[in-house]
Amino acid sequence: MYKFLKDSKLCDPKFLFGVATASYQIEGATSVDERCPSIWDTFCAKPGAVYKQHNGDVACDHYHLYQDDVNLIASLGMGAYRLSIAWPRIIKFDGSINQKGLDFYDRVISALEEKNLTIMATLYHWDLPQYLDDEGGWLNRETAYKYAEYVEVVSSYFGDRIDFYATLNEPWCSAFHGYRDGKHAPGITDDRSAFLASHNLLLAHGLAVPILRKNAPSSKHGIVLNFTPAYPANESAKDVADFADEYNHWFIKPIMEGEYPESVYQHYIDVMPTIEDGDMGIINAKIDFLGVNNYSRGVIDQDGQYPNYKEVHLSDVERTHIGWEVYPEGLLKLLTDLNQTYQLPPIYITENGAAVDDQVVDGAVEDEQRCRYYQNHLSSVDQAIRKGVDIRGYFAWSLMDNFEWAEGYKMRFGIVYVDYKTQKRIPKRSALWFKEFLDSRQQ
Ligand code: IFM
């Protein structure tokens, strides 16, 4: 099954393979060891916000099962693990440090070190402490400074033991799902709020970078951004698709070039936040790596007058369980386009994967669609490297099935199946495929 990878750039043992997860999606133990509530605890409790009102209270109980999970990662032949650190476990509502939270991540990091796994830690994967949301959350500029204080605590404690620090995961989702379409916590639906949140998130990122450099000088520092490239549904939708695509650059352009994409900025000028002197310079801090998350593409058609647009759903295309089109060519084009547009640092694919309606049959999970998804997307990564894009690693999303935000536990993204009743983990065919491929690289 992995024949095509045999001569690929991905066979180079220096190319990093890993799996990714995030705190709220796997840890559970939300009331243990003085963790503070997060905006996702609050959001999950709102009727209608999350599928069947699922929540992260137990999730995969990784808080208690982390040692087994680390053993599992190593047993799959993976070289790296991307986890996220939960801000609500680290800083209490009065600003004091929760040592028990630091101790938990210390245990996880020690377990990873024992297995010689490269560690990438995301410092914010959407679980904002609720006490900060009570003060305005990402609509409050002060949250960016609070974030910098939290980053100081984590990075001075763990320093270079964490190989890669990612400041934020997918700030696009935090801003636009959190504050524009309301699909994510805190569930606000307002353009002005979304752009303000995006600016404060970027500021938080920019403030964090020099702190990380000071406290972890040998580690690499960067950010993880999601990209869903826009494709025109027809000839006449080309301009509007280009406009829609500018959203893909809403975060990367200010980080790489110190300015927002002009067309979107001008279109929404009436709801743009005040940009204080010096902000864009802070945001433009040099990064050592870019994390790219990609799952699918968006097919865009005009919706009334330019630049209004809508996403259309093509029939006759393959989709995953969550409804996203399978479009591996999009990942290749995304990577080569980004490479042409910006002076980028090395890229890591920090998330890529498929939701499948997995079934356990005779104790096994044959996730054929996910296997194909991975193979075709890895082939795109290989081709991008051949075209000169500096890609150093790939993290599958996700290690195991977990809490999929507004979709609750309905959507399974893991290469390992989780039986939520027993917390039993069953490596799926895709996990066994990765293991076989990774073992073959060692020979
Ligand atoms: O589960 C999420 C993850 O938390 C962020 N990126 C997309 C994944 C799949 O939706």
C-alpha cells in the first residue's frame, strides 16, 4: 500500500513523522487538580451549541492514561508528538501559577523524553480560561498581555525540553468561528468582533515570540495556521474566489509581511479594529517554522454582487464523514503557492487527516478511506518537496478519536479508535499502515 512512498522524500529518516492532539479534545479531568473552567466548558453546556451536548469532561481521559498513550505513539513508530498545553490548568483566576498543572505536563514531557520523541507544544488550542472571557476574552486587548504572561510561565518552566513551541493553533478558527459565525466558543456572531479578536490573537502571538526565544533559545518557535484554499466553481467566479482566498492570508500575511491582506481589509474597513502604533511590527516577529493545517478546499461561487460569495457543494466528489471534500491536489497547490508568495521558514504539516464513520468489526477497524486519504496527501507533500518547498515534517490528525468541537464525539479523526465507554484504544488499519511504512524507513 505504501509502494509509491518507497522512493519518496518522506523516506528520509530526517523527515519527521508524528501525531497531533489538543488538550480539551483528549484530556478530560476538567475539574481535577484545580484546573479552571475554559470557554469550551461553558459553550458545551449551552443547549444546541454542540452535538448532543457532548463535552470534554472525560474525553479520552488522557490526563490519567497519558503514559499508555505515549507508549502507543512510540509503538506506532512515530518520531514526534504534537500536544497542546491548557492555559486553564496553568494560571488560576487570581493570576497565580497552578503547580499541579505544570506537574501534569512535566509527567507527559518526561514520558515523551523517555521514548526519544520530538515534542511540539501548542500553547493555545482554543481553551481560553473562562475568567478571561468574563473580561471580554479575545475582544479585550489585555488578553494578549495575559497570554504573554502565561507563555512566560510555561516556557521558563520547560525551556528547551520542548523542541517546538507553536504560539497558537488556527487563530482563524478562534476568530471567525468563535466570533463571526458562532460555531465555536464563545459563540459570538459579529464581524467587528471577529476582526478585533483576530488582531488581538495576532498580537498575542507576536508578544510571545521574544519570550519564547529568551526562555527556550535552542527550541524552534512558530505558529500553526489553517488553510482551506478557495477554488472558483466556474469561470465567472474567479475574482470572487480570489477574494475568498484572501482569508487564507489573513494571519500569515501580517506575520510574514507586517500587513493585512488589502482587499479584505478595505472591504471591512468600517468594522476594522484600531491598530495601535507598533502592533504590526510585534506581529511581524521572525518565526522559525510555519505549521500548516489542511484538510480540504472550498469551492466558491458568487452570491449577488462582488465580493459576496458562498461555498458550493459539488456533487460527485468524494467526501469524508464530516462532509469535507477529499482534494489532495489542493494541498500540493497550497504548499507551492505559499512558497512562492512568502519568504517562509521551514514548514511542518501540523494537521492533516480524515473523519471516517469507523466501525469495530471483530476487534479491528478497517478505515480504508482514511488510508487512501493519507497516502494521497502524503504524495502531495512529497511532490511539494520535489518542487522546492522546504517541508520538514508531517503530523497526522489525530493520534486517536477525540472531542471534535461542535461535532462532539460523532466525528472520528483518529488513527487509533477510542471506545469511549471503556477507554480502550484500538489502532486502526491506518495506524498499522503508518507503522509499517515508518518501520520500513529504518531498514
Ligand atoms: O479537531 C480539529 C483540531 O482541533 C483543529 N484542526 C481541525 C481538526 C479537525 O476539525
